[in-house]
Amino acid sequence: MTADLEAESLARRVADAMRGADAATTGAGVELVEVGPGRALARLVVERRHVNGHGLCHGGYLFLLADAAFAYACNSYGTPTVAAGAEITFLRPGKLGDELRAEARVRAAAGRTGVYDVTIRVGDAVVAEFRGHSREVPSMPQPPGV
Amino acid sequence: MTADLEAESLARRVADAMRGADAATTGAGVELVEVGPGRALARLVVERRHVNGHGLCHGGYLFLLADAAFAYACNSYGTPTVAAGAEITFLRPGKLGDELRAEARVRAAAGRTGVYDVTIRVGDAVVAEFRGHSREVPSMPQPPGV
Amino acid sequence: MTADLEAESLARRVADAMRGADAATTGAGVELVEVGPGRALARLVVERRHVNGHGLCHGGYLFLLADAAFAYACNSYGTPTVAAGAEITFLRPGKLGDELRAEARVRAAAGRTGVYDVTIRVGDAVVAEFRGHSREVPSMPQPPGV
Amino acid sequence: MTADLEAESLARRVADAMRGADAATTGAGVELVEVGPGRALARLVVERRHVNGHGLCHGGYLFLLADAAFAYACNSYGTPTVAAGAEITFLRPGKLGDELRAEARVRAAAGRTGVYDVTIRVGDAVVAEFRGHSREVPSMPQPPGV
């Protein structure tokens, strides 16, 4: 296997193990669509439980979706990594029934610190922009199965 | 009624109307404890559905809790107000069974823009610090009952 | 002139007028290298006045450089636009004598709100990542000469 | 000397050493007014070199002022500490001749990470709110004289 294929395979193996161990993400309705080194695509279809009285997706679930894509992306290299923090900008509402797609991508890294961008879209329209700050914690155990 | 009591009463009336209209917040397990002009206290007991495989509360639910307290606080003056964005810093994990308390407080305002701080604690220990950016939208309808 | 050429020409005209009117940016040593619709490239050579006792560029000047590139980029469409806020992550130090290059690019927009990314590099190494939040203020006067 | 007095004295000793070693901060016009454990007050009078064509203080210098107060506050405990990042919200303009006062205060800390709030005011009016993220680097040398 080439180095590239190995990196892709490692990213998928980590993501599978994370999914198995993370009831919160899957329970909230987030699905992982794709993952690779430094990137991930996740989706959430906006259900009644995600919306407020105006039929608009709660900002908390937009954050949760972006945060999940971020977590898959920043753990994809095989070193256990946690979120130190994040910021999110809300640009357009997500509506009941919308399919939200969150695309995470590494932007920069130095030492144990990483910066990741996540864009949430409905079709081509940007719903929210998220920037995540990650920190590698090599001493933390991997989820079982990696 | 004095101006102070009226302000307190308005904050509670808005919060009651928001709660009635917001299935997402209550459905996620967030309870409003207290509300007043420019401030709110909300709580979440960390259940199995909120945690990952390590028994730690998902960052998405920490954000959702803080965001809910922020929403109550920034709508408390009676003008419909939305979140433009927010940033969160994760300092300590929330664990299965923990009672998380999120205290929101206005920090500064100018024109239609507001800055709010939300601190999430378990007992006295700070779990996360959240800063929310609000924007008044006077043309937006109030939730029914205000 | 095609629409594209007109957009490029407008961006340059606005940037020239801004530079003429902005003693702070040029006085701090920031030079505009390139500008176009939704983008700008600015540079700063780190001088003695920019560094602390370790010979490292003060974070305030890194921010000032990124903020200047952001201002050129978000005003490039011809509507007066101000910074509502920004966040910066410091990844590597800038050193005395380094040529810092700040590349600004629009990331998303909705209504009067825009999100811009600015990356500061020395050569290929990322020194800082900046995210700016802009707000159009059509009622604000343009700098003279636009 | 009591523990409290020792903490105050240490904060002042570190700040004096930092000032001596930091040409950038003092050269930009920032003065330290007061410092203690986890807090600092700095000031900047807005001069011609700090303003743009509208006579308004450049956001870069507002950031620099807040960042300087943050640096004094987060180094006040005696452990060398750097800024990992920061976010700033601009609420009102600072004008030529204004005396800007930046008050920094620790908000929360966990492990080597700290969260600091800095408010910039002119009189009682809030000009900007800044939140800084610090990271202790015990291996880094102190400025001479501590």
C-alpha cells in the first residue's frame, strides 16, 4: 500500500472507532459521509427535535455537526486529539428538512496545535462558518479498534 | 410596579414564551433556572445520550447549553435578538451524571450589537467559557405569549 | 472593459484611496502588494520597533498586518465596510528581519456580513491565522478619490 | 511579607522586566498603569500615527493595547506565558486624542491554559472587548531582572 492509501485507510479506521464509541454524535443524527487525512464530511438532516418554534435549526446543533466533522478531521492522522475551542459564525438559518453538510479541512498546524475550518452548507448556500482549535494529546488512549 | 420589577417580569415572560416555542433546547435536556435583564442561568444534567465513549460530555452539548443561556439573556430586554456567532473554550471535561450550570451575563452593547459571557461550571470548577455575539432584529416576530 | 476587469480596477481604486487616507497602516510599515475583488496581499518587514526583547514580532503588529489586508479585501467591492471583530491564532513567531506576507480572502457572505480568512506566512511557514468579521455600512462616506 | 503582598510584588517585578525588554509595546505608546496577580491596566492616548483618514484609531492599535494588558496580566504569576490567540469585538471608535484604558483580568484557568478578558474603555464607554487565550511555557526564559 502506498503512503497515501495508508493515510486514507488510517483516517477511516480512526473514524470508524470514534463512531462506535461516540453515542452523542450519532444519537444527535450526525452521519459521517467521508473522511481522509486532515478532512471529513458529515451530514445532518434537520428534524423536528433540532428546531425551535420558527422551524429553524438550533445553533447548538449546527455547532454539534461542525464539531463532529472537526473531530473526525483532526483525529484522522492517528494521534489522539481534542478540541481546545472553536468559534462559529451563523450566516443563514437551517430549516426543518434541510440536509446540512459540514466539510472540515485542516488549515494550519504547528507543534501539537492545529487550526481547522468547517463550512456548513445547504446545497451551495453557506449556513455557518466554524473554526476549530485542536490540541494533540498523545498520552490519551485511542478508541478501541484503531 | 417599579421599573426594575417590570424589567424582571418582562425577562421572565420572554423566557417562558421562548421555552414554549423551542423544542430543541428543552428536548436536549436544558432547563432554565433563572432569568433577568441581561442574564440567565440554565442547567443540563449529563445523560448517556450526551456523552462519548469515554463518558465525557460532547462539546456540541456544552455549546448548546451555553447558547441557550445566551439566548435567554440577550432576548430578556424584549427586543427579538439572534446569535450572530460565538466562541467557546473547553477547559475541563463534563462527565456522565454531572450537573452543568451555565451562567450568562451581558458584558457590553453598542447599537444593535451585544457581547455576552457564559461560564459553564460543575460545582465551582469551570468547564467552559463561551462568548456570544448578539444582534437585535426588531422586525422579527416575538414568540407567542410575550 | 469587461465586468471582471472593472471589478479589479474598482478594488485597486478603493485600495489606493484607503492607503492615502490611512496613516496608521502605512506608518506601521505595512505595504499593500496586490488587491482584487474579495482579496488582498499585504507585507511587513519586521523591524526593531516591531519586536520585543527576544527579537520576536509583537502579536499586536501581526494583528495590525492581518487587519490591514482584511480591510483592503472587504472594501474591495466598493461598499464601505468595517471590521466588527476578528480572531487570531499565533502559530509561529515572526523574527526581526522576516518578511511577513498576509493573504486575505473572502470566505463567505450573507446580507451585510462577511467572513474573511487571512493567513500570515514567512516563506511557506504559517505564522498566524486570522478570521475577520466584516459589516457593510453603505451610509459611510468613501475615502476621497474612489 | 504576606502571600498577597508577595504576589503583588512579583507581578510588578515581572511587568517591569517585560517593559524593559519590550520596545514594541512602549514604542507604540502603550503605558502600564497598574498590575497585580492576574490583572493589569494599560493606557494609550490616540495620536496621529494611530489613526486613519477619519481620525479613528486603527483596530490594529486597539488590539495591540489589549494584547499588551493581557500579556502583563497572564505573566503576573511568574511563569513565562505566551498568547496562543485572541479575539476582539469592536463596539465604538476610539478617536484622535482619546485616552484608551485597557483593563485585563483573568477569567478562568486549567492546566497550562488561561482565559483573560480585556475591556478597552474611553471614560465609561466600551470601545472594544478582547478575550485572550494564554499558554504557560515554563521552559521559556524570563526577561532579565525577574
